[in-house]
Amino acid sequence: MICQNCNEDEASVVITKIVGEQHTISHLCKACAQTLGGASGVAISIQTLTSGSAGTEVCGTCGKSFADFRKSGLFGCSDCYTQFGEYLPKLFKRVQGVRQHVSEEPVVALRDGPGTLKSELTEAVSSEDFERAALLRDRLTALGLEGKGGA
Amino acid sequence: MTFDDLATRNAAWLDGSGLRASLVISSRVRLARNLSQKPFTNRATDQDKQAIVTSVVDAASASRFGDLAYFDTSALNGLQRQLLVERHLISPALAKESGPHGVLVEETEGASVMVNEEDHLRIQVIQSGLQPVEAYETAHALERDLAGELDFAVSQEWGFLTACATNTGTGLRASTLIHLPGLALTKEMDGVVRGVAQLGFAVRGIYGEGTESSGNLYQISNQLTLGRSEQTLLDGLNRVVGQVVECEMNARETLLREAKGQIEDKVWRAYGILERARLLTSHELMNFSSAIRLGIDMEMLPGLETGTINDIMVNTQPSHLQHRAGQPLDACERDVLRASVVRERLAA
């Protein structure tokens, strides 16, 4: 990851600052961490990270305004992720160092439960997507919901 | 399980049975999850929060973890809530929440689920010793069971959607509670904290975020939750903790080589005071019990076990003492009772 202060050198220092509900994580190179004088002077808040926006957007589902989000650092509901979506790649790049989720678990397995997994498996088999079918079958087996030969 | 049952028995993770348990007291994993179609706790009305409590409790009772007992923390008094904080079953933040909230607790206190903290669900598993992967597997099994009944907020792009961006993705925080007196005595702790931070892990006090270290006990946990798989995060924690353990063992070797007499004296003085004292503050107890943990580890105190010190550490905290007394106690009364409990446990 690149240093959030100079945007040049590799970040090797992580600083977390928690004040009330505000969580901030800064990734800095060694030189910037030293120059800026430790944790108290360098925390980059979510407010700063999203400072380019006008802050007038409001989530249509929960009514949280982007200004509120910037102030508290907390999303109001899952739809805020869509509503404020255009700012999130930049936000997550700064807060977490990456722009997307990685998991060994197929997201669908936890979102929709075994019923959907089974229908996905049937669909994968009928469309001859055997790689995906094998993955789904393993998942169902792991859940104890599918025999070895079942499809 | 009633509140009194919980308050008067010990959690399984305190028994000192896990891998390297004299040094790594516990491994804890927590998964932050929210229900889709419901506002997060910070935007939820009391009605929403009550519906969330009902859904989660119903889902848990339909799972393999059906014997989890639900404690309605919004109906508990301040002392009872604080006891759950001291037990690491709820966070200080949940103890201060308004509206319906609570915690589901397994009889052994290994698995628990906070409901309506910053996220709708905070699934937690604590185990004795260095076992973050095993703790994760249990947490994941509970999560999987709950997912059969509940619809978690998740997206392909961002993974599990949490209230705070610092938890988005896996929602996984894995930590170990580790005793590092050697590094403190050789004044190498600052260097270790810096090194661990450079690897993307945080070092915090005994109760997690925003708390100070006490008794040379530190929590080491992953900072980042997005863009890395659960396995990568757990492997990373195991590796980092392994390195810290190695540094601690080196520091202890140095101490034994260069100051064995002083260390033995420190351990036995601590034991002598705990065995005889009539007044003990929390701070004194944590410091002396750190010396005793070190003594047990270095085989200087035969017959004394890590489980006994863990038991003392938990059961002499302010709310535990007051629950035992059955009434509120001022600081001086607590110090008297604390000393008495310690004498009783050491004599057993």
C-alpha cells in the first residue's frame, strides 16, 4: 500500500485512532510517520477521506445523510453502501488498503441459505458449468445438506 | 441458565487448558453481521431493535446452538451489565446502548452473540490458549446456522456490510490475549508494538479498543477486514502471535540468565503478598498476578496452575465482588473482599 500522506513510498506504519464513535486508520511510510510526529498528528479521518463530496446526498432507505456519515463514520443501513457508492472505492482504499472483498466462502451461501444453493446447483448443472457445480456441491456437502453423488 | 448461574461459575476459556495457555490466555474471534432490510443500530427505532432481537433469538433457538441463553441487557441493572463486560461477554459500548439489546450466551461461555451493538449481531467465540482457527471454526458454524434463518446484509463487492467501514468485508476481528512480562521488564514492548502494527495488527489493552494494558496483558488483533480472506487473516494472526511469543521467550531467557535471583524474588514476593494481604486494589492484584503467571511459567511455583490465576483475575473484578457480596461496595470494601477471595482461592 502507498503512504496516504506523501502518496509515494510504501506504507509500513499503521495508526489506528478511536475517538468516541470515530474510527480512523492511517497507513504511512516510515518517513511521514516520523515527520508528522506520531499518532496524534496524523490520523486521517473518514471526514477527510470523503471531503471532495458536497455531502448533500441522503440515503433513501434509512434517511442518513452523507454529512452524518462523514461525521460519525457509520453507515445507517446496507443501502447506504449503494447510495454513497461513488465515494466508497476511495474510502475503502484509504481505510482498508483495498477496493474489494475477498472470501473463500461464496457470498450467496450465507446470504440466501441452502435453498438457493440447491437451485443454483441445479442451474449450474443444466448450463454445464461444472466447475461452479462442483463448488456448490462441496458447499452443500460441508453444510451436511447433500450426499456425495447428489446434484 | 440464569444470570446468577452465569455470575457464579467460570467460563471454560479460563481453565488454562489450551495451547500455550500460560502465555496466550485466550483466543477470541468475532464476526460482525447485520440483517438486510433493517436499519443499522445507529438508525434503528426501538421497534426495529425489538424485531431484530426477536429474529436473532428465534434463529439461535432453531440452531445447533439452541441452548444459548438470552440475557436482555436492557433490563439488567448497571452492576449486572458491568459483570458481563468483565466477563468479556458484552462490550462497554453495548452496556451503554439504549433501547432493546442483549446477549445470547452458551453455557460454557465459549460462544455468544451480542444483539444490537454497533452491528445487529456480533458473534463471538473465546477459547483457552492460542487457537484462533478453532475459535473461528466454531464462530463460523454458529454463523452458518443463523444464516439458515436470517438474511445477512452482504454484497459481492464489499462482502458483509457493517455499520463502520473498518469492519466491512469479512467482519472478522480475531485476537489473542497474551501475557508479556518479559518484554515489559526488558523494556522491549514499544519495539514489539511498532513491529506488530507494521504487519497490519494492533496491540491493545485487556478489554479491547480504547483500553489500557494491565498486568502485562495485551490483545493482539487484525486491523483490516476487507480484501483478505478469513484464512489469510487467521494465518497472519497466528504468525504474528508466534513471533511475539518468540520475542517474549527470548526476553525471559535473558532475564533468567542475567537476573534469576531478582526474578525469583519478584515472583515469591508477589505470592507472599497475595497469600497474606488484607487489602488489594485491582491494580495491585493485576501486577502481582502477572509476576505469579511468570512464576508458574518458569516453574518457580510448583503446584499452582494458570487456571487458578485466571479464575482470580475474573472473579475479583469490581462487579463480580459486588455480586458475590449481594450489595454495592465502596472501593475500600471491595479491596477487603478482593484480598479475601484471593486468599481463599490460593489456599484451595
